[in-house]
Amino acid sequence: MNSATEDRGPLFLQAIWIEAAIASLFVAARIFTRIKIQGKLSPDDYLLVLALLSGFMSGGLATRSVNWGFGKHIYYLSREQVSQAIKYQYMAQPFAYMALVFGRVSFAVSLLMIIATNKLRRWILYGLIIGQLLINIIFICLGLGQCSPPAKYWNPSIPGSCMSPRVIVAAGYVQGSWNIFTDFALALLPGVIISNLNMKISLKVGLVVLMSLGIFNMAAAIITVVEISRIGGTSDFTYEYIIADIWGIIQTYLAITVASIPFIKPLFRDSNVFNLKFYRSIIAKSSFRTHTSRHRSRFGTFKRGYTMQKDDRTCGSPAPLSPANESFIITALPSVKFDGSNRNNNLREAHEFSLA
């Protein structure tokens, strides 16, 4: 392919929005499960929603960057294109880091609520949470303040000064290393605790797998750091940084997805959610309502509150209605009196009256 037409931008956008859609489905399933089971959301749920929203913000700004040429070779872009592409990438980075932080902290808070049954475990998790917040916030502030004024980062012609790139690279290694350690600890801790519980081996293995999926996030973090190291001194960063950014996106949405998966397991035990018969019954009811409408067009209009039954084609008796539905018939048919002593007969009379 001609280097002038090479463009990794579309690949970057596909990675962003496909993974965002997948993560959104898992977060929605988790929220649905929490509301269905306990009737309310917990702090870890709100943190996960913040992570997803931060990911959306990062993805939106990265999309703007691609529109300005991010993903193409820098020497085929105009000065304005390079400036705008770098500016939107600069704006997207803090949201990407915060999405990762909120995702990890959400999972750590979940572990605090589930398995932190003694002081040592609680302090380990508190340490991981505080470390995540402090190190990543410092790194974000360092990245945003590396140039004064900030616009000099994407427009070198502006008067001002910037930090040495070595400082940012060193800080990035510290931040990346801590994030890898956090992912490893959050994956290892549940496995160690669950493996010591007295339960069936199959259940124990299943729980360990569900609660230790963060190991994949750790692998994505390692690949991201290695990829950034590989392209460290490149001048063609609008093209070369795409692969590292794709792995960063994988890491971001994988953290959100991994934090959701263990908590949607109850959905798979719900006979009404993942039972094919449930959906078939809905279709059957819908078809029956359609038949009811056709029946009404042939025999006249039924009064509000009446429930069609299978034997209505032979003008059989309707099923007894609830008092709330009975009041609808009273309103629709004022000539029919309900004295409460012979309710079923009164309902039969209302039925026959409506067919007349």
C-alpha cells in the first residue's frame, strides 16, 4: 500500500466503538441484575458507570482526533491537521486513564463488600484503591501540565516551555507498573481466598475463574507498556501510536467488562431471563391478543376491563376479574349493578351484555 494512503484511523475507531458497545452490554446486564435482585445500586455500580462514561468521553475525543488525521503518516498531514490531531489526543488521555481507574476501583470496592472479611484483606484493598487514585491522578496532572501554556503541547510555535520527555516517560513507567501490579493483585486475591473455602470443587473453580478475569487486563496492560516502549522515539507518532492506543482501549474496556462479568451470573439462573419458553409465552400472548382484536371486529366491542379467554369464541363465561378490573366494567356499564354477593354471575351478565 502507498504510504500516503495508509490509514490506521478506521481500525482505531472500530476498536473503540465495538469494545465500547460490548462493555456497555455487560454494564447494563450488571445494573439490571443488581436492581432485580437487591432493588438498588451499590457504590461499585456507580463507579463502573463513571468508568463507562469516561470511556465514552475518551472515545469521542479520539474520534475527533482521527477525523483530523490521527492514524495517518505525519508527513502527509498539514500543520493544522497535525496540531488538531494531537490536541484531541491530548484531551482524550485523561478520560482514558480515569476510565481505567474507576474500573479497577469499582472491582476493588466489590471485593471489599464480598470477601474482605478480615482486617488484612481490607487494608490490602484500601491500599490498592488509594494507590490507584494517587498515582494515576498525579500522572494525569503531570501529563496535562507538561507544557506551559498547555496549547504548546500541540502547537510548538506558541511561546512557552515543556518538561523533558524523559520525565513523562519515567512517570509513565511508574504508572504502568503500578497498574499492572494492581491488576495482578485484584486477580490473585479472590482466587487465594475462594480456594480456601469449603465448597464443591466445581463451584470453587467457577468462582475463581469469574473473579480472576483481571489477569487478562494485566496482560493488555503489559502489551500496552511494551508497545509504547517500542515506539518511544518515533517522529511519526500520528501513525505509530495507533497500535499502542488500540491496546490502551482494549485495556480500558476490558477492565470495565471484567468488573461486570462476575455479577451477572444470577441472570443465568433466572428462568424468566434466559429461558426460551418465557419468550415463546410472550409471543403466544401477543398472537392471542391479535386474535382477540379480530374477534372483537366480528362480534362487537368488548367493554374495558374484560379479559378474553380461550372459550370466548363460544361465548363462554369470562374468568373472574380482579376488583380493580371489575371497577372498569362498572364504569363502562353503569346499568350493571355489582352487589358483591354474586360476583361471578354479575360478571357473566356484563359479558353477555357487552356481546349484545
